Amino acid sequence: EADIYQTPRYLVIGTGKKITLECSQTMGHDKMYWYQQDPGMELHLIHYSYGVNSTEKGDLSSESTVSRIRTEHFPLTLESARPSHTSQYLCASSVMDGTDTQYFGPGTRLTVL
Amino acid sequence: GESVGLHLPTLSVQEGDNSIINCAYSNSASDYFIWYKQESGKGPQFIIDIRSNMDKRQGQRVTVLLNKTVKHLSLQIAATQPGDSAVYFCAERQGGGNQFYFGTGTSLTVIP
């Protein structure tokens, strides 16, 4: 069982609001990831990090930003939420052991009205 | 981007039967594959993995088969149980790369 947590689990918010989705893991994994997943669709990588002070953009263009100040914490921020941001956001982490097997958190389901 | 697709979007099986979920990938350089299970309202959960230098790997009630010739991956679940009902994703990683590419997913429904 992976120890990776996301808060909030569900969020309904109005357009224009700033939001931060929290992700933390207690496994000491160096690599962390954020994926966006629409219902019934595949996961799309939006951000990843190799470690502290490392952040990279994924394949899917996103208006969100991330930070990695501590190994265990990888928050994702939307400065101004829009209805097009409505989706599920999944955080994952992996250890750099040659496989990079990713362990996922439970996800945050975001609805922007 | 990479193409990781599943042949069937939905699959229904009787409890106790075996299930086979298929996945096609397009990049011959992919060196590592994972099957994930995602239950409703939860994040994907690791089931089993396989490296490209293997053809078959077995876990508890699950077997993954890799056919590199036709770029095909399958997940076999033995004696399927109601708790196996979920969406199953395959994910591939390009050789030496840092990113995984996920398929759309197959929804498995187990009929009691």
C-alpha cells in the first residue's frame, strides 16, 4: 500500500479563484508527478519533478504550476481556475530504482463552475 | 505522443471465469510496462509489471504476457472475483525515458 496523500479529495470552486491541490508522500521517493484524467479517459502527464527544486512540464499543456521545496511535498496551483480545468488530478511518486514504478494517490476531483 | 491503446473499452465476465485484457503499443523502444487497476473514485493501483526482456510474468492470480513482435501486452486474471471490477490501464515507458504513457483503459465488470 503506497503512502501518498492528496487533499482535498473533492473541490467545487468558482471561476477566477486561486486553488492549490496538495500532494504528499512518506516513502522518500525522489520523483513525483501530476496527471490530469477526464472520466473514462487516459492519464495525461502535466508536471513532474526529479527531486527538490526540480520541476518539469509534461506532455499536456497546463496552466497550472508546481513547486518542490521538500521531498515529500509537491503542490499544484491554479492561479485562476476556469471551467476547462474541471477534471480529476492524480499525484504519483516513484523511486529511481531503474523501473520508476509510480504509486498513485487517491486523486482530487475538481469542478470549476 | 505515443499510442497506447486497448482493444476493448469494456469487458464483462462471470465470476469465477478468467479475464483477458489486451493492450497495443506502438513504440518498439518501450522497455518497461505496467498494468494498473483503478477503482471508482480512487487512484490507479499497481498490479504487475514486465520488462521488455521478458515474455511472461506471473503474480497472484494475474499474469502479464508481452509479445514484442506485434507490440501487444495482455493481462490475464484467473478466477475473476467481483472485487476485480475496475478500469485497467496499461502503461509503457520508452527505453531509458522518464515518462510513462497510459492507455485509455478497459472497464471490467464481474457478474456475480
